[in-house]
Amino acid sequence: MQEKDKAKTEIKIHALEDSRPRREGGGDLVLHTHQIKNMADVRPLSQAELDELKIIYAGMHNREALNAFREIRTKLFQHAGKENFVLMVTSACEQGGSSFTSVNFGAAVALDRSKTSIVVDCNLHHPHLHLMLGQNPEHGLADYLEDTAINLDDIIYASGISRLRIIPTGRECEPGVEVFSSRRMKDLLAELRSRYSDRCVVIDAPPITASADSRILQELCDFIVLVVPYGRVTRDQIMSAVDAIDRDRLVGIICNDF
Amino acid sequence: MQFALINQWIRALLREVLRYKWLVAGCFAIVSLSVLMLGAVWPKKFVSTGLIHADRQNIIAPLLAGSAEVTEINLDESKLVREVIFAPRLMEAVAKDVGLLNGGENSRQVEAILNSLRAGIQISDVGKSYIGISFGANSPDRAFKVVNSIIDNFIKDSAQTKRRESKDAYQFIDRQVKSYKDQLREAESRLKQFKAENLDGTEDAANTRIASLRADIEGMNLDLQEAQTKRAEVTNQLQRENRTVNKNYKADVYRERLTKAQTQLDNLRLSYEDTYPDIVVLKQQIEDLKKAIVDIDNNDDKSSKGPSSSDLSINPLYEQLRSQLAEVDVDIRTRDNRLQSTKRLLDAEYDRAKRIAERQAELSELTRDYTVTRGIYEDMLERKEKARLSMTLDLEGKGVTYKIQEPPAFPISPSGLRFMHFALAGLFVGAILSVGLVACYIQFDPRLRFTASMFDEFPVPILGVVPHISTPVVTRLMRKDVIQVGIFLLAVLAVYVGVIMIRFLGIV
């Protein structure tokens, strides 16, 4: 099984590497929906685009940022050990940079050619990841959780960065609806985790103090990191966020934008 | 750790200044321009200073040390000088000199003017025995005039004061001397009067006299006793002697005569013969004498029955003794009289002594008065001489004087805060205030900005610090904004320099 998976992985990645349709001319991203089967169709994001999206890449000018994420990645992997893990990234306040951090963490994992990562956008009310895709995706996490007809494969998209996949939110839900405590969510995560070896699942969660979603989600994760932005939160707010998170799972704090 | 914190702090400051660049620039503009405007309207102050010297050196003082008092000036120079200058008298004189007071103002206005003068005057100690007086005013003319006037008036005043002081002292002592002289005279006259009234003399004299009288009496007593003893003795002897005495003695007389004659005869016989007439006479006498003697002897035998009155004669010794006795009696009586009168004198003397003792108290008081008054008078005379000496000393200008060491100069350039100071200060103050406000904001905002302090604060570790990443679009916009702010600041500086230029060209 392991070998089979490994072979699968190899083929898939290989497939991705091979077919790289070029973009026509300058301008915006090519608009098409990406499915995991069609990973090969994904055109990688250029450096300019990555700069615009504030995503790290090897060889970027801002060495400090690159190294910061590498270090975070290394520490987490040390903490986690050998197995695949589900990491939840939450922040201490609104617009704290959890999406930014989760995507960049995924990108940092993806820098390593032997690893892949997948970022799940659980910010149902303020989604962010779809911006990487250029166009609103057809299906997303919310759709998947509501509609049993949608498969997992339908909602996994290639991000334009090799070895990094994303699951966008999909359509917006009404606030107050709690979907993460469902069986389907648990299964989703279990599936994601076990699908590939050397895959890291990153959950981009809403701010811990803002909604109950994060608290529900933290049950489903292995590790949690708290993102603290520059100049937005007081010590007390950070402490209350820390207290709200399950201490066993909380690995540490990431200071963002300092 | 500390260095990292400072580093982050500066970076945070820069970041916030960039974030609030328009506010910072605006604040800078407002503050610096208002300081500049303040400088433009700040009144100019001209200060004029004069220096006076409290001169204590003179040659005579050490020579006369102890015999004359040199009027000492208080060692706290500037305080004393300040007291004198600030007194209304001198201030009014100065105000009149300068033209501030015209004589028509009521007391409140006068007081206000004097107070404004006092507010501008500075008096300070400049080294040892030098005093600096300065005055600040809006016009150099006023400053100069005031300081001149103050120094002139002060020096005149102090000279007068000094002279007055010593003259007053002299006059005071003079009056004292006169009054004591009068007192002395009075005491003298009282004493004289008392003595004139009481001729009894002094106690001592009386005592002496009593003593001598008593001595006399004692002597007299002794003499009297002696005389009486003599009388007793004479009486005694008289009793033993007979009044009369026999004629037998006549025979003794004849015999004595006979002896004499015989001796004479013998002598004659040596020289002459017996036939010499003298010798013959003498022989006859001798024969007569012998015959008388035989007769007397024969009569004696016959008269053994009793003496007859013709045979008796007065015993001379008896007579002598009697006369002696009479003498002694007279003597005794004389002495007794004398003794009695002396005793009477002694009694009189005792009375006198008693009288004297009664008057003694009064006499001693008068004498004491006189002595004391005389002593004081002599002392005052001495002091008067000293005071006269001091007065002469002061009058001749020796002793302590105030002299002008440095006359006040006409102030050409203003002192204190000038426009240039404000101009320079404006820039600094503006920059510091505006950046300072941001710094305060960072410091007091409770939201976290520094990771350096965070590493030990939370129960969970810090996994990493992600630096600020900005997108190219944002960077472009930021650059544009910064350039705009830069242009604004340059405009402000241009206005600044413009105002300075106007000031210099316009005023000058």
C-alpha cells in the first residue's frame, strides 16, 4: 500500500512537472478550473504574481521571510515526528494573517521536493484562498460538506505552486451555521491525511476569539499554531487566545508582520 | 537583548512615522511655523550692566585700629545693596531721572511704575566686593539711562549715609557728654552744700579727736594719781617733822662759823703775821664764837626743863615740806579741773560723733553720686574724642566707599532670546515634537510591537517571527506618498526660510 501510494505520488507529481502549458501573453491568470486529475494543466504562478500574493518562493528577494517560514516548517516537523499531521493555523484577531501564514507554510513545505501540502480554507465567512485561483471556483469546502454528491476530488485545486494544493471555501455560508462538527468533515480530514505519505494538511481557521468554528476545528487537528500580528493585539488578548486553545495541541506562536 | 529591543523600537518608530506620515509632517509644519511666528513677535531685550566696587582698603584704619570705629559695610554685599536700591526713595529718584515719573501720578500708579522698575533690575555679587547692577528693557536707551541713574544715586546716597551716620554718632555722644556734665555739676554743688551745712566734720576726725581726748584724760588721770601720791607722801613726811626746832642748832651754827673762821685764820696765818690787823680781828671773832658756844652749852644745861618760846624757831624743812604740800595741792586741783573740762569736751565730742553718724548715710550717698558721675563724665569725654576722630575719618572719605568700577555700557545688541534662536529652535522643536508624539504613541499603545520582549512572556514558545512583506503595488503607492510628503516638507521649509529672509531684509 505504501509502495503503491508512493508510486501514485510519483506519477502525479511527475505528471504535474511534465505538462506545463505556457500562459498566453501577459495580463491576468489563465482562467480555468483545476482538478486534481488535471494537475498537469496547472500553469505555475510567476514570481511577480507570487510577490503580489505575498507568497514565498525560492530565490525571492525577501530572504528574511523565506527563512522565517523555513524555520517554522522545520520546527513543526521536528515537533510532529515522522507522520503526516494536520496543522490548524488561527490568529488572535481579525485580519491577523492566518491565511497568509497558512499558505506560506504550505509553500514552505512544498519547497521540499519530497513533500506536499494542502491548505484548507475554513474561513467560511472571510475566505481568502480563492484569490490564488483567479476565478471563483465551482465547488468548495462548504459545498462538499452540504452536498454529499460532491467528491473530494472535486474540491481540491492546484494552486499554481508545485506540490501545494488548496481547498477553497466555495460559496459563502450564513454566519452562525456550524458545519465543522459533522461526520463529513472528520472523514474529509482523515482522507486528506492518509491519501499521500509526506503530505501536510494545513487548516486555515478563523480567529480563535471570533467564532466557535475554530474551537470545533481544533478537535480535528493534531497541532495548532497561533498567529499574532504586529501592532493589533494587546498582551491580554493574546493570553485569552492562548487560553482558548487546547494547550496540548498548541505548538507555539508565530509573530506576523513584525 | 537590550540592543535587539532598541533596534526593534527604532524600526517600529520608522514604520509608524511612515504610516502616519501626513500627520507627522503636518505637526512638524504647524509647530515649527508657530515657533517661528513667536520668534518674530518676541520683544527685543537690551541689557545694560554696571559694576561697583565696595572699597574697604585704606591706610589709616589699621593704624587707628581700636581707637576709632570704621563704619563697617555688611558682608552680604549684594543683599544690602539691593535693599538700598529697591527702597522707594532711591527708586523714585531713579524713576524721576529716567522720565518714568512726572509727579502727577497717584500712589498706585507710582507703585506700579516702581515695581516694573524693580522687576527689571538684577543685582549680583561678582567676585569679592564687586557688585554688578543690570537692567533689561525694550530699548537700549532706557536700559542705559536706568542703570546710570541707579549707580549715581546709589553712590551719592551711600556716601551721604555714611557721613550722616558718623556725624549722628558724634552728636549723640556730644549731647550725652553735656548732660553728664550738668549732672556732675549738680552733684558737686549738692555735696558742697551738704558740707557747708554740716561743719561737724567727718567721722574720722571725730574719732581721732575722741581718741586723743581720751588719751589726754588717761594721761591726766595718771598725773592726778601721781600728784595725789606725792601729797600723801609729803603729808606723811610733814607729820614726822616738828614744826619748831631748838636753838641748839645755833650752837651748830656757831661751831660751823668757828670752823670757818679757824680755817680762814689758818689761811691768813700762812700769809701774814699774827700782828696783822685781819688776823687780830679774826682772833677776836674766834674768841667771841667760843664764848658764845660755851654760853649756849651752859644755857642748855639750865633749860632742860623745857624749851621756851625764845629758843624755838621754825623748822625750815617743815616749812619747805609745807610749801611743797601747798604746791602739790594746787597742782592737784589744777589737774582735776583740767580733767573735768577735758571730760566735758569728750562728752561734747561724743555728741558730735553721734550727729556725724546720723548724717553719714546722706554724705556717703552724695559722695557716691559725685564720684560715679565724675567717672561717667570722664568716660564720655573719652568716647567723644573717639567719635570725633571717626567722624573726621569718614568725612575725609577714608573708610568704606563705593566706587564705580565699570560704568554701564550702552547696549548695542539685544540679549536673551533672539529671532535666530527661535528660527533654529523651531525646526528642532517641530521635528522632536512630531516624532516624539509618535514615539509616545508607540510606547503607550498596549498592543504588541516588539518580539524581543515576547519570548519569555507566554506559556507557549514563539515558533518564528515573520517580517513585514509588502507587495509591489503597495510599495509603489508608498513611494508616491512619501514623495508627496517630502514635497510638502520642502514647501514648509521654503516658507520657513522665506519668513527668516523677510525678517532680516525687512527689519534690517
